[in-house]
Amino acid sequence: MSEYILKSGRATAKVISRGAELASFIPSDGRERIWTGDPAVWSGHSPILFPVVGSLTDDKVLIEGKPYSMPKHGLIRKREFSLGRHGEDFVEMTIDSDADTLAAYPFEFTVHVIHSITEKGFETVFLVENKSGRPMPMCIGGHPGFMCPVFEGEAFEDYRLKFECDEDGENSLAPNGYIITGTERMACFHNTDTLALDHELFDTHDALILTNLKSRSVRLVHKDTGHGVKFDFPKFDALGVWSAPGKNAPYVCLEPWSGIPALANESGNFEDKPFVKWIPAGECYRTGFRATLI
């Protein structure tokens, strides 16, 4: 595994070749903002989910009428990426389809991941090239984990998610992080723009899966000081919010998704998955998200 260091003024970041993950972002105040990847809690930092988001029923899916097996969150999050371009404040990593991916997902592709930083934050861009001779359905998502709390003397429960719009609180239920079995209306997030964080929320729900948001921007902020991060995900269809249940872990993931876990009553056809994107033969799909310190 290789590591690539980015710099912008006094801010630094680290990107690792395994999964092309952003593994660190430290602004000028010297405080790490990305989850450290403690394997006793959760070993990830900011995985990339492709070509599925979440779990499949029994890890299986039908593509063009044929059965394929694929693990949770897809095929590339633990694979080695190759280095593309690398400048002082950005790096581009790429991965191509191969015999192993074709056995699970019968399309040729190249995925480009471009991480760039400023002194105030970072941006991640995904470019997916369809190198097959036919339209390619795919889902894609980010999974960045943000340190929460950030400063000494703070608690996880001091933080709030502040959305740009009032939301209706609809959440898709996926017990134990598996398939979606139904929906609920969360009283704590109904007709408001604010969702207070506490560990019990994730102990009882695992991930929150918000598929009906009006907002495409959310702020993770301390309730008193207002410091935190503004997170923009303009082209994604849903947002996952997650912290490892039962761990009292000092982080929260803000996960922009085009795609969601399998539904209990779905057809099993990849082409029918909610929010699936179709890339015409020979073309490219671009999306991304941005985090800005506030």
C-alpha cells in the first residue's frame, strides 16, 4: 500500500492506494478531521462504494438476467488503485476492471478518484468510464468518517446535523446494516432541519438511510460554538449517516449515495435498484462531494 501526501498552506492530507481512501485531513489548527481507522472500532476512513451501495440479498444480484455474487458496498473499496496525476494539493487514483471484477459485474470500466484539498477543506470527485460496448448500470457512493467530537472537553452528543431545509424525518430501516425492511418517521427529525446526535441513535438503528431529503447540504456542528464542517453532496440521491453501533465511537460518517441497500421486496434485478445510474457505452459519469470547515 502506498501513501500520498497533499498540502495546501498549513493544511495536510493523506491518501492511501488501498481503496483510494482519504485517510487524513489536518487543517492549520492541527486537529485531525478524518476518522483514524482504529480496527477495534471501524478500520475504514472514507471508503468508495461501487458498483453497489450497501448489502445485496444473500450477496447476490441479477444482471441482464444472470446471477452474480458481490459483497457489501461492492468491488473496489479494498482493492489497490494506481496513481494517475499527483500535484501538491491533489491526487488522482484509478482502478480498471479485471477478471475478478468481471466475474462479479460483467462490465469493463475505469473508476477515477480525485482528492483535492484547500486550507479549509477537501473535495472528492468520482469519474466512472464505461468501457463496455453497451449501457452500464451502476451505483456509487462515498463513506467519509468525520471525527466527532473534535476538541477536548466536547462530547459526541454536543453535535448536531443541520440540514439546509426542514425535513420530514423519513428513514429507511436496515436492521444490522443489512437489507431495507421498511421505513419510519423519526419524531426527532420531523419537520425540522436539525438532527441531534447521540450514540443510542446508531445502537438502535445502525445506519440512518435518508432517501427523501430535500437538502443537498448539511452541517455537522457543535451545538454551542457552531464549529464543524459543511458537507455538500449535490448530485447524490440519498445520504447515509452512521457510527459503529455499540462502540461509543468518536466519529460519524456522512455518506452520499446514488444507490441504496437491497429492499426486502425487490425484484433482485440490478437494473431495478433505486437510484441506479446508466452510463452510455463509451461515456463517463461524474459526481462528487465537498467538505468545508466552519
